[in-house]
Amino acid sequence: MNIITTEIPPNIPQEPEALHCMEVWGGNRITNQVVRAANISIAIHARPHGQSEEGGDIHYVSACSADSLIRIALADISGHGETSGQLAQGLHNLMRANIENTDHTGFVRTLNEEFGKLSTEGNFATAIIAAYYKPNNSLVLSNAGHPRPLWFRAADHMWLFLDNSIDNALLGIADAPLGVIDGTDYSQIGIIMAPGDFIVMYSDSLIESENAEGQPLHEEGLLNLVAQLPTNGGWALCGAVIDAVSAYRGHAPADDDESVLVISRPDA
């Protein structure tokens, strides 16, 4: 297997910043940051399209008072402008209000309802909502119409899609984008994160990237690209994914907001 080597991006810190209990971190502005919460690290690269200060991609991480529940969200809002700022603030408020709530499905249902109330112009959002439970190292995830996350399973040294095809998934019904259908239910995908595991979430601008022949990367192409990257840390992997996708499109600027979020459990 060919390994893609990459320089560590200078604007992504090598040492994570601690996320304090009862804190909500994130937003919809340009970000290159790593935070540590419980026994996981979350690396995030986010860049709004063009020269915009705020984008339609929103990311948040929150920690409960006991540091045992870490909630992670990555959402991609249709359209931009004032609506994305309102929804970013709405998601922040919702994360804060539910910082101690362990009912994952209930949280995602509420998020769907709130997006519907805040969006007055027919906007919707695809999203990945995850909850990490420190006592048993489990990660529960719901996908609201978003591109499938990638999972590096260290025990097998392999990458795969994190979706309902994995053996220990909890089956559910259709998972519509947020704000589309009031009352939509959301299924859960559950895994145990082992030391050395990685979860990569990303916005659709990555898989819509085109090479010189005009061929989109698509999900399978991204999986194949990421499978060639070194897995020597969440912050380094985050930068390597950005570099690899940029190389695929000939280093042309992304056509949309660009976000990559990497969850890792580095400690043994």
C-alpha cells in the first residue's frame, strides 16, 4: 500500500487544548484547533468558502459536568448568510441546554425541530451528531442525511464507513436532514472506540471535489484516499485529509465550505 506523506500544517496545534466541563466549543468561522475532552481528542479544520467570515458548516463539542458525556456535532446548512449565523447560535444554545442529557435520540429529534423553527427560508441541514460516553468508551452516532463518516478500526488496521452496515449498529428508520420533516426519528450507530481508533467526519465539499478530468471524488474515493494516509495522530490526520483532497483537485480552491473533524482515542 502506498502511504501519502504530508507536512504537519503549521496552523494546527500539536498539543490539544483542554475542554472544560460544562463548556460548549465551536461555531461556523474559520478554525484550526484540537481540543481534548475526557479521554478523546477532537481535531477540527473548518474554512468558509471564499473570503466569508462565517460559513454554512457548523461544528460544536460539549462536555458535561462529570466529564463523562462528550457531544460532537458537524452540520452543513443549505445556503449561507444570516440564516447560517442564526442556526449556529441556535445549535450552540441547544448544546448548552442539553449538556447533561444522555438521551441521544431525543437530542437529535429536538435538534431537527429547532432547525425547522429557526429556518424561515426553507433551509435545511445535513448533520452528524455523536455522543461519546467515557465510562465504557462507546460512541453513539446519528446521521441526518450527511456523508458517511469514516472509521479506522485499529484492531484490524482497516478503514470502513461508519453506517448501518457495521455489525453492532442499532437499526432504525429513515434519517432525514434536519429541518425537513417535523417529527422525524433518527437511528443510532454504536461502536466501542479502542485506543488508536479514528472517526473522520467531513462536509460534502470534500467528496464533491473534482480532478482535472472533472471526476468527483465521491465517498468511495475519499475512503481510498484516507486509507493511504498515516494514522499517527488526530491533528496530523486532519491536516493530511485536507492535503490529500486538495491534491486530488489539483490544489484548486474548494467550491464550498470545507470542514474535517477527527475524533481519536490516543491513550492506551
